[in-house]
Amino acid sequence: LACNWKVFVDNYLDGGYHVNSVHPTLGSVLQYSEYRTECFAATSLQSSPLRPGDPATDADVSDTRKGDLARYAWAFPNVMVNLYAGVMDTNVVFPLGPDRCRVMIDFYFAQRDGAEGQAFAARSVELGHRIQLEDVGICEDVQRGLGSRSYSTGRFSVRREVAVHHFHRLLAARLQVPG
């Protein structure tokens, strides 16, 4: 990706801020009013109850992003885990330079046997790929914005960006020079 690895992590940790505008398909199954974020020593967990998707709108999201609760876990500094009923994917982001990173994504399925299990896996990976491409666009736009003359720092949303703030605090503590 043409963005700093920290931009990708910020995007992941934003408390669902961007989901409805950047990922409308995924947003259609999340109950955003119930979206929650919890921070721990070096991790965070974001979660949202799921509602049934509309197969007429997007059969892939209604079929593959289901269950009672979506869970999005992060471990400092660069590991993310997404959990839905029957599917988990991991994202590990690697810095390649000040404005480049690589994200390695792996999928795991509770059931891959038979034609039905293989079809579910294929639809889930395809949906995950579409969502990641949406994130690539927004992360690369943010990276360009950070380099513009009009950029200045802002405040964190107390309600939504708790995990982003947590990440920045952990990173700042790690980067402090002793003495």
C-alpha cells in the first residue's frame, strides 16, 4: 500500500467511524449504534452486534458476515484479527518505508469441506478482498493528505477513537528515548 503502516492501523482502530461511508456493504450488517471498543494493556477489541443482511442487496455479506457479534481484535503494534461466525481473518501490517507498507491477510474457516464449505470460503475471501480494496483507497488518500500543506493535527473522538488514541500512546511510549 502507498501509506505508512500506522495509517493502516489507525484506519482499523477508528471505532467503526468509516464503515458506513467507506464500506456500505459491511455497514449494512453492523448495528453501529451498538459498536463498542475496549482497550487493554497492549490490545483492543472492537465489537458490534450483527443484523441479518439483505440478500437482494449483497448476498455475499448476508451469507458470510453473520452470527451474533462481529469482533475486531488488535495487538500492538501490527496484528489484527476479524471474527464472524465460521470465519476468521488475520491482518499483519509490515512497514516498508515512510509511505509504504505491506499487509498480509490470511483466512481461516470452521468448515471448508464439500462444495458448500468451499463456496462459503470463496465468497468470504472475495468480500474480504473488496473491503480491503476500499481500505486501500482511504488509507492512500489519508497518506496523501498527511503530506499536504493544509494538514494539521486534530482531536480524537472521545467516543469513537479510543483505540486509535491507545495505539498512539503505546507507540509514543515505545519511541521515547531513555534518560
